[in-house]
Amino acid sequence: MTTVPYLDVAATARWVARRGPEAAIAALTDALDRDFARWPELDKRPRIASHSPEGVIELMPTSDAQTYGFKLVNGHPLNPANGFQTVTAIGMLADVGNGYPTFLAEMTLLTALRTAATSALAARYLAPANSRTLALIGCGSQAEFQALGMRAELGIETLRVFDVDRDAMEKLAKHAKALGFDVVLADDAADAVRGADVITTCTADKQNATVLHDADVTGGVFINAIGGDCPGKTELDPAIVARASVFVELPEQTRIEGEIQRQAADFPVTELWQVVTGAAQGRRSQDELVVWDSVGFAVEDWTALKFVLEDVTANAPELLQHLDLIAEPTNPKDLFSLVAEA
């Protein structure tokens, strides 16, 4: 009987805890670097989204010649008020050769890891040298992972944080201090970004919000804008984007969902894979304002699934369950026999 390895939430949490979340994000950042360098080889398309007044449910597929993968994920900003997570996700890999599933995993925790790792990858090429202070606008589920990813990649020491939810700020401060960060609780977003080298915006409201104003952004900072991820949902003052060098994952998706949805259709952007491969330049000077307009892309989830499967199989196979998901009658053409013999 062919079974499918499965990693559930509890096992994923144990894997991250054993490996160390910062080390896991750092290793995943390197895995993403390798796959972004292969970008032209990969099957890429904008995700398939089903929108409702409450949120969005999305299917995110990609593949290479050997491995297909997808993630099913939601984004419902009002969920925490009702006791639910804003984002939940599951993912699967399959063998391109025969179509059989090869791995099934929870992806709520893995999405947090891969988002932080993707931000760290962008920072690798786009952040100013000697960055030590990170401003976090939005202190929800992603915040701690973002802080760890930026420390792993850049050596971030100080967090300046703001959220309209004071409890979320205090939650982040508690975890971040235990992780060894210096933490400053800011009065507002403008206060949070004062003196920061890197600014991460990660808020949940499904609207064209302005959580960061143009007048608040000075110098050659790196803005890691990761909260805008669907049509009609942005975070930055459009004037910030208009004067910045903007980098994206897949323009066809980002022009619909990212910060650049509020710019002209021909607004110039550079794809991150081009920077990774050396086909395009990243940051040009310390004084350059750079925006990473990230909406999240399927390749990142595919990389995360491959990475965790390989790592857990090699180092912690006891964490995997094995599910009977593949119907295998003795005669491949006699599927009814499974019912007749049950």
C-alpha cells in the first residue's frame, strides 16, 4: 500500500521548535534563493481567488518538471474577533510523472515561516548595509517570524513596533524580548519608523488603507510591504510607491493585488528573481528608497513544502504520519473492486 506522508500542526510546531525558528527561517531563505534562481524553469500563474465580503480563499499552484505543488489558503481579517485565525492553510506536493500525491502538510505555520523567509531573501538583495533597526507596523501572527527572519539575514537588534491593537503590541513585545530583541513600543506608525533601516508593514484590513504616509518615510530605507495581498487591499501611501524602486514576485499578480495596483498599469517594477540571478540590479545606493511589494506567490509555498519534507524525513521522520489517500486496486482498471471487496 502506498501511503502519503503527512505533517500536522502539532508535528510542524515540534519541528520548528527543535530546529529553532530563526535557524529554520534562515535555511528556508537559502532554499528560496536557489529556487528563485530557477524561476524561468517553473510553471507560474497568478493564484485563483474566490472573494467574499468577509475575506478570500485562494488556490496557489506551481511546478517544475518533477514536482507539482499547491497551497489552499484563506485571508479573513475579521476572524480574530470571532476567535478564528486570519490565515489558515494546507498544502500538497505531487509527482509530475504519475500525478500521485507525495506529501500533505498544514501550512498555517509554514506560511508564516515562508513569508518571513521571502522577506529575508528580498532584504538580502535590497536592504541597506548595516541595517540594525526594524520597524514593524502590524503586530499580528506574522510579526515574530518577520523579526527573526530579518535578524537572521541582516543582524537586526532593535524593533520599533506599532499596532492599533495595544494587546497585539504587548504580545509581540513579550515574545521579542524573550528572543533577545530590544523593543520600543511606538505611539503611532510615524513614531515607529523613526530611525528604522527596514520597515515591515503587515496589517490585515481588507481595504486600501494608508498605514504609512509619504512624509514619514525618509532616507534610503527598505520597505518590506507584505500586507497588501488582494484587490482593494493596500497599506502604503501611493506617493511612497511612486518615488521608490519597486521589486515584485510576478507582475501579473502584483498589479492586481499589490501596492502597485494603485499605480499606472505601466508603472516600472523589477522582478526579484532577476536580481537573484544577476540579470537586474538590486539596491543601487544607500540613499535609495526601495519597496518590496510582496503579495505572496506559489513558488514560495512550493519551496517551503519541499524543504520541510526533506528536512523532516532526514532528521525527524517520527513526526510524519502516513495517510492512505491513494486508491490502488490490484487491477488499475478495476476501481470498483475496492467497493465490492470492502
